[in-house]
Amino acid sequence: MRNLFLVVTFVITASIVGALIHAPYLTNLLLEGYPGLVFSGRGEYSRIEGGKDTRQLWNGDIVAGKQLGHDLNQLFRGSDGAALLVARDGQLELEHYRPGIRANTKLNSYSMAKSLVGALIFKAIAEGRIGTLNARLSDFLPRYHRFGGVSLRALITMRAGLKFDNGRSNFGSDATGKDIDKSVNPFGPLARLHFRGIESVEGELSIREQTSGAFSYQNVNTALLGEVLEEVYGQPLEVLLSEKIWQPAGASEAFWRRPPREASVSAYCCIYATARDWIRIGIFLSENGTASTPFLPEPLWREFMGLDIPMSELRKDHYGHHIRQNVLDRPGQALQGSFTYLMGQNGQVLYLMPQHRLVVYRAGEGLQLLHSTLYAAWETLGPQKPKPSLRNESRAFH
């Protein structure tokens, strides 16, 4: 019996040592765990500095008196919803949380972070840091010369043909927005990217020539774009997000997850911010910045938002420049037209409808029907008030 105990102990010890040699970050994985919806503080994070004059979003009496309509309540409760906020004309009109979630609770973006990286790429073009999306990755990061002519456009539209991870929902990936897989391979390349940073996996990246140009959702595409942004600006990604989007939007302090070592933030995942701040970010993107300072020149903003995508493509749930587009066209519904949205795992969604000045934020533990949520939110708001100009200096959210 003693010999059997020694053999078993040896086998277990050898297995643990072998695992740690192959994946030295396993202790970090165990300590941090799978990225949760609510900010726990476990792991390593970089601070996203907020604005000094965080803007009031709402008339408290209006929000306090508004309850979820029947359909919206059913959708929210049936999908384990955590937060649902709706803003119209720059003013918060609906704010609802499940028990245990409050206005100051920081909630995970999951892959919504990708859309903000996409927005920063367009900002870099507007500011002349990047010429066009047709520029090659190797123009900015010469060590990727083996990728040949892989362009920023191929990366931002998920068509680079990179051979890396499986494109499922591990650590914030959201391949289809519908098919969720929470399995995690602790020895796979995505785990190494997540816990060691892009430098730890760059040597094993390659291009599948036969799939180049075809859509393939890969977290590593966003990680590479994050590297490009840090190179052309000479600043960390969290600083760029703070200066270019977060502070101008009037959002408060947030936290961006990073690997537990000296590495850049996880560009593809895990920004923790309050629901109200996600609404502020939505208003900022939907209205192209502020009245006095547009975020992007009008043509670039329209391109990023996908406002000129043909209807036939919208109906396919179009994936644009790290941001998605779809269309509301259900007969009998009051709300109609195209919408742009940021999406993360389990249906974390920030909906943008600039033509209606409508922004909706939903977070939860399960998927909530995409189109039905917008229809029900619009019905809950009731009749629309007259719209002020999009460029009115006295807009309500200031």
C-alpha cells in the first residue's frame, strides 16, 4: 500500500510539474479564473482614466418612473439579464438592474472591447498615424514580414487567414454572436495569448493561404491591431482609449484586463465599466463625438459605423470593422431601420441607432434575443419627443 501511495504521489507530482513547465501561467489561470461578468479584482488590470467632469445622463424622475414593459421584462429575466439601460436623444430614459447589480457595478465588456480597438484604428487614420486600412501589418511591425501583404483591413474585418485559435468564445471571443462555447484549453495558443501576451505566441502565428480573405473570427487579429496602435502612438492602449474615447465621452474610471506580467492589455477582451459608462460610450460613438469636437471626419465615421452597408448584407448580420451591423424590418413594429452594435460573450450588447438617437446597453449571463430587445425597448419608452439637432451645443447628455 505504501508503495502504491508513493507511485501515485510521484505520478501526480510529475504531472503537475510537467503541466507547469508547459504552461507556467496555470497558477495565474487558477487564481484569476474565467473572466466573469462582474468585476472581482482578481488578476491584473490597467486603469482607464475617466473624465474629470463625468456628465449627468438623465432626469432622475423620468428614469425612476419607468419600468420594463412586459416583453422587455420577459426577455431580460429569461436570459439571466444583469443590466438594461436605454438612452434616447442623449438622455437616459430607462435603467434596470437585477438584484445585486447596481449603478456603480463594473461589468465586463468581453468582446465589445474589440469594437473600441476598431474605433481607435479609425481615429489613427483620421489623425494621420495610419495612412489607410490597406497599409500592411509589416509596415508598422516589421517582424511580421513573413505575413507578406496582410493588411490592416484584413485584420479589422477578420479576414487575414491567420492560423491560431478556434474562433469560438474562449476568453471573450464571440465567433458568431450566437454560438457560445465556454470550454477552455489551458494548454492552447489562446490561453498563452491571454496569460502571457502577444509576444509569447507571435512565433507560432502563420497564414492559411487557402482561407485568406474568408471570414474567420480570431482574437489574435485584435491583439495585433492593438500592437499597431501602441507602435504608431508610442502609448499604451489603455491610455489611447482614455484620451481618444473614454474621457471625451465623459465616462468614469474603468479597468482593462491584462496578462499577469509586463505586457499590453488584452485588446480583444475584458474592459470593466459601469452600465452608465457603456451608455456614455454608446452616445459618443453614435453621435460621432461631441458637438464641439467630432470623433471622426464624417466619411470615416460612416464607414466605421457601417451606415452605408447594403440592406442585403445587413440581413446577414454583417461583420464590419470590428463592429457589427444588422437591420430591423419586422412587419408591424414601430421601430425600423439599420442598427450598429458592439457585442461580447453571452450577449453583452451596446446597440447604436443614430437615426433615432437611440442607444441601448444590455448585459447578462445568457443570450437575449437581438432584434426583440430593440423592439421591446422602443415600445417601453413610449412616444418619441421632438428630436433636437445632433449638433446642438445644449444636447441633453452634456
